[in-house]
Amino acid sequence: MGIDDIINKAKDLLGSEQGEQISDTVLDKASGLANDVTGGKFEGQIDGVRDTIDGAIGNEGK
């Protein structure tokens, strides 16, 4: 399996419902960790970045 095959499989996964669930879980955990580390001081900004990334890679509404 070459790098192109891996990239294509990743694109297929991201476009699926399973990929959406995985990306949401990863983003939720990452934003939760960032909020924990900062003591919630930047929660609004962190949530905004999380939503922007989700919109860029997610498939909800597409």
C-alpha cells in the first residue's frame, strides 16, 4: 500500500459518518484538554477553533 492509497482511505473515512464521529471525538477531547490546561480561561476561543476545524473536516450539513 502506497502513500496515495493511505491518503485516499483517510479521505474516504473523513467523508463518512464514522469519520465524522471520530473527528468529533478527537476534537472534543483536544478542546477539553486545552480548556483543562488553561483553566478555562480561553474557553470561548478554544471552542471557536474547535468548531472551525470541525467545519473544515466534518461532513455534517454537506
